[in-house]
Amino acid sequence: MRARRFTQLTAACLIATIYTPSMAEDTTVSPDKIIAEFESIFGVNPGHRRNHTEGLCAQGEFVGAKEATAFSKSILFNGKKIPVIARFSLAGGNINAPDTSKSPRGMALEFALSKSSIQHMTMLNVPMFGAATPQSFYDGMLAGRVDPATGKADPEKIKAFRASHPDSQPLAAFMGSHNPPVSYANSDFYSIHTFKMLNKKNKVTLVRWRFEPEDGVQRLTDDEMKSGPSSFLEKDFLSKVSAKPIRWKMILTVGEPDDVQDNPTVLWPAGRKEIQAGVLTLTSAAKEAGASCEKINFDPLVMGDGIAPTNDPVLLYRSPAYALSFAKRISNQ
């Protein structure tokens, strides 16, 4: 375990060092600029992630379905029990963010495929991302800066940003019409990005995936958002997982060759083929401090054989940005 964590830190620092803007097809904003903006907006909590700062750890297993082997040769789908470390989180860098806030929730997974191979999945409970490029994401952060005079973001700046950045509008519309989940256990989670799967014949298939909760998706009502406690997600999940295992079905959406693969703000057309690719079962959970997920850098580009990235600029950008954040928090900055 120590060797793996050391390798992750070394890899993180290496990625941060060798990263060039062309990797993400965006030459106007660097990862350190993004991380600096998170620190400017939310402050610095030494030893913590810059984004998705508030989190909860869990552990369990994943069992893949044989139907998925038609698309991927990954060990993930061999039908055996694969150990999993999970992390649930709230988007943003506010360590005291209220659980009723209308911000995305995250589920990050580390699958121990073998002694020398791991697979990461970093997902959100929204079906699309809010920016098509790192520059657009950064512009949104600038537009959402809090005005010191009012203590709130300037609605006119946000309005102007959305008008000039149409890629931000689908997520804004989704968040406006969907309240947060009542529990991490009652939330679905989406890959956001398009990935490539390679089978034993190295045939490439475009895929997206989501994890559907066994107990169904349930959202807070408007009244619950106004009157409910500001912190409940951690206590709720710890209670539920201690009573029974919590499960999600992994649903694989199979893309067509001409489906959009480099823009995470665009949804695929309805009616694409879907299969159940496996079942995730979580059997224990703990507060993050000192727990299994605390020191993991859930880099979405950490993949085993059989799953590969597309040329999505946001997906490619996440890895070096995560690396910088990881290097800072692992050194208690």
C-alpha cells in the first residue's frame, strides 16, 4: 500500500512537470492557474483537496457482468469480486458547504484490479459537465467570484457569462430543475466524459456509464432544502451502510462512431444501446480523516488495460490539475 501511494505521488509530480497545454487542446489557462483560483475563492485548507474538499470514505467490492466483455478486456468485468475504495464528496472548495446546496455531488472509485493495476472512475451526479474546455471552466469561476460588498456573486456577471458561453447552459438548466439527493445512497452518478473500451480483438467502442442506486434516486423537496439541517449526508450514509450493504448497478451506454466524444457538455441521443456492466456494493464507510480514501488521488486517467481516454480536453486536463492539488495536500499545503 505504501509503495502504491508513493508511486501515485511520484506520478502526480511527474504529470504536473511534463504537462503542456496541447494535451488539453487549450493554451490559455494552465492547471496551476485553475488551482490558484480555487484557493482564491475558497481559501486554503492545508492537507485537503482544492475541489470536492468535503468528503466521506467507503469500501466494498465490484462484480462485473460478462456482457461487458464484448466491449472491454478489462479485468473489471471478469466476474470476480474486485475490492473498491470509494469517496463521496460535494463540489467546491468550501469544507463547510451545506449539504442542501445546489452543487454537484461526486463519487470516485478505485478498483484494485490486481497487485500492480488499478482503475479509477471519478463521477458526478449530473449527466453533463458545465464547460467544454478548461478555459470555459476558468471563465465560469471568474464570473462566479463573490462580491465583497454583497457577499454574493454578481448575477449580472453570471448572466453575461452564460450568454457568452453556451456550453455552460445545459448544466445550469439541469441544476435549476433538479434538487440535490436526499442521500449519497439515493443518487446516481455519471462518467460525464466519453471513454474508449477495447475488447480482446482491440476493437474500439465509445462508451459512457452511470451508476444507478438500488434503492432509487430520491431528491430533496424545496421545503426540505429550506428547513433541513445543513449537514446530513455523512451521518446518513454511515447509518445506512451500517444497517445493510448499499448497491449501484453500473449501466454502460454504447455509443455510435459519430457520437460526440470530446465535449462533456453534450448528451448523446436517446435510444443508444445500454447494458448492465456490473454491480457495486459498499459495505463500510468512515469519516475521511485517516480513512482509506484520504490519501488517494482519484485521477480519472488511471486506467487498466481495456479502457482508454478520448481526446476530451476537460478529461485530459483533469489529470494534471488533480496532480497539482494532490502534491500540495500530500505535503500539507
